[in-house]
Amino acid sequence: MIRTGHLTIDRDRYLVTVDGRPIRLTYMEFNALLMIAEHSGRVVTYDRLAEALWGSAGPEARRRLAVIVSRVRSKLGEAADAIDTVTRVGYRLAPEA
């Protein structure tokens, strides 16, 4: 289990909750969020995340990642700020408030 603020990620059950309320994520959305969360606040670069998800990186992969992360944030609602964007580098799980 990974917890930060209102967000809980249960990797064994493929379950994400915000304040105990389940959030429906696609397989790709869940895996992107999980990879970001598993790095304990360290930045996951765009290229590393893209390679883990699709086996390759590049400009198109960055756009796909931006869409996936945008969708995850939208679904997380009040917990959307759990994902920090590090401009031109990648994403990280925000420290607890």
C-alpha cells in the first residue's frame, strides 16, 4: 500500500481510493500512477516512464503520458495534487501536506 494525503494505492488489488472512495482507472492509468508513486517522491523521468509503459520513449510518448496523467488527475479530484509535474523532466508523487 502506498498512501499520501487523501490518496491510497493498493498495488496487489489494483485499487486506488481517495478518502476510502474507489477511483476507476484504466490499466495504463493505474500503472503510470503506481510507477510514479513507487519512487517515493523521486522524479520519474518522462523517458523512464514511457519505456516502462510502452517499451520506447520519444516526443509522441511524452504527449501520451501528458494525456494519461491529465486523466488520472481528473479522476482523483481533490487528490489530484498528489502528482507533481517537474517541468521538462517528469513526474513525482508529492509529499504529504
